[in-house]
Amino acid sequence: MTTDNATTGSPATAVRRETTVFTATAGMPGRFASNFDFQLALALGTADSGGSAAGECFASISKVPDADLQAWQGAWTETAKRVEDLAEQCLSRGHTVSAGEAFLRASTYWRSAGFFLERQDEDRIPNWKRNRVCFQSGMELLEIRYEAVQVPYEAGKFLPGYFVKPDTAMTPRATAIIIGGGDMTAEELYFTTGAAAVRRGYNAFLVELPGQRGAYYADPELTFRPDTDVQMSYIVDWALNRTDVDPERLSLTGYSMGGLFAPRAVAREKRIKAVIASSLTPSFVPSILSLIGLDPQEPYGAIKDLDSRVNLSSPMARLLLGDVRERFGMLDRPVKDYLDYLAEFDLAGLEDEISCPLLNIAGAGEGSMVSQAQQFFQRLSCPKTERFIQEFEGGEAHCAVNNRSLANQIEFDFLDEVFATGE
């Protein structure tokens, strides 16, 4: 979940940065005033694990006017096609490593191209599928030990994900379950954290909950719902049925909206032994209100003509009121109903039910989210650790997308110490 309020138009158009949730900071690219800048930083951040190349990213956005969604999609689509074609050419000539690396980069570029697309966009599902196909092609060619999995869920449905291992041994080892938020995919989670987990000897279980992009795009009946612990129980069941998972070293990490989903899950799913929130999000409502141009201090239920008051001029506002709202099952409902439903996900009242060690990672670029998380963090009675990333560290953005190496160090040092890993 990211932030901007911008007006569309040419590069000369004045663009207003929304600062009540996130702020423009030194560690960001600074190419755009809208959410495009965060998305650029996110794509750049995958380079640490082979998900992008800085030059390809900057070349992609070089002629994109700020907040111009069509130009954004077109530029990233062009790069994605070109790099995927390069992968195919390398493969046809027997250069499997080069092909695998190019496929992984193309996966990120397809994801970037499709990020802001809505239901009426005919490219939305094809872009997501190309992201997935390129990712799996790259993983296979590079002989990364992974399994594309379907976790059995309710009513004969499945939750998609990947189980990635350091080696072929079936010895029980520490396993990190990793989930995203309102807009992340399981493929993206590999570059964010999965590869770093494997480098440290962990299994990485990258999985999507109902409502997350891959789960919903494959099955539109799978929308977000607040009983995250129930959903997570199916994921934990699947993991603990494996002989290569140590049940005493099972963790859960959640990013963005996952900073609410993960603590909510462990409040009642006690088989998870440690939880990481990046960053801790006690409620979706204040941030969403800011992102759609409303004052989070003003009770939204008292606002007359609420649907006409929302701001649709920024890319992120359109996403939250379009694709994300759809995946909450609320696209055709009034904005008030959407916000009321989001409030059902709040963590309030669960403070004493969270018992496993918890790490909250926050950053100086996250604005008012930090104080909201702090208030909840102080009320927790479980073993707890907090790490605030300063602007000078260059990892201060939401989910530390601009310094995943630093974030991974913080995350896995915490887990190593909780689990006393000595492998």
C-alpha cells in the first residue's frame, strides 16, 4: 500500500505529493511525484536477487509523464517484451543461464506493466500470466530448487504459491512463510525476501491469500476476508505435512497490508513461532482515506456524497478504488461500505492474543503510519522488537523497497536469534 495524490497530464503538470501517509525521502529515485516513484523503487529493489536491472528500469520510465497510466503501461510492456524475447533468443542458442536471468527480469517488468490495470483492461490477466510464466521459466533454467504449489483450501479451491529450498535435503529446517499485501504477487515475494531466505539456509514458502492478485485472478471467488487465521491454518497444515519443515522454526512475514494480515493470523494460529510485520498496520482505514483524498481525521460516515468526494486523479487512488476494491469484493458497492468492510480487519482487541515474538520494521518515509503502528506496538504483551530505518540508511521507504538487503538482514537476524539457528 503506497501513496500519492496527483493530477494527470504532461511532465509540466503540477503534481501534489500526499504526505500524510508516506513522504518523499532521500533514498527514493525522485523521478516522479506520484506513486510511480515508489513503483520504480520497487522494481529497482528486485535487482538484488536478479529481478531487474537498473538500466532497464530507468530506460523504461525515461519518457513516461508523471501519473500517465497509459504511458506507464506501454513503457514497461515494451521492456518486458524485449527482455522476454532476449531470453528466448538466448535459450534457442543454448545459453541457459543468460536465458534464465532474462526471464526473471522480464517477470518483474510484466508485473510493473500490469500493476495499475483494472477489470476493464483486457491486458490485466494476460500481463499477470506473462509475469508468472517468465518467472517459472527463469527459475527452472537457473535450476533454483522451487515447487509451484497449490495449497488445498475451502470448497475444493486452492491458494497458489512457491516452496523454495536451499538444497534437495529433506532434513527439517527453519521455514519462512511470506505473504504480501494488497498488490503483491508470490513471484514478487521471491525477489523481495524468498531468495534472501534461501541464501541463509531457510525454506521460503511464498503464498497468496484469498484476494491477493494471483489467487483472485485465477479464481475471482477468492476475495479478501478478515479471518486471516482461518486462511493461514490451511497454509500451516500444508507446510507441516512436509518432512523438510521444522515445526518449531516456522515464521510468518507480511508486507504492506500483510503488516495487518500477519499479526491477525498469529493471534489465533499458534503453530507459527515468530512474526514479522513490515510495517505493522493496526487498521487499513486511515491510510486508505488519505490515499483516496479524504481526511483520515474526519469520520467518513458523516461525509455527505462520499462517493463524489474521493479523488480519482492519482494512480494509487484509482488502484485502491478499482482493482484492490474489486479484490475485497466491494467494487460495485458504495465507498462507505468498502471502508466499513476494511474496518472489520482491524487489529484492535487482539493485542493480548498475539503471543509469539514479533518484529515490526518501519521507515522514516512512512509518515503517519509509523505513529499508528507505535501505539499498537506499545500495547503488545508478547516478546517484541522494533526496527526503525532512518532516511540516511537508504531503506526508509514503505516495506524498505529501496534497500531490501538491509531489510533482509534485519528480518533474518531476528529470526536467527529467535530460533537460535546454528546450521
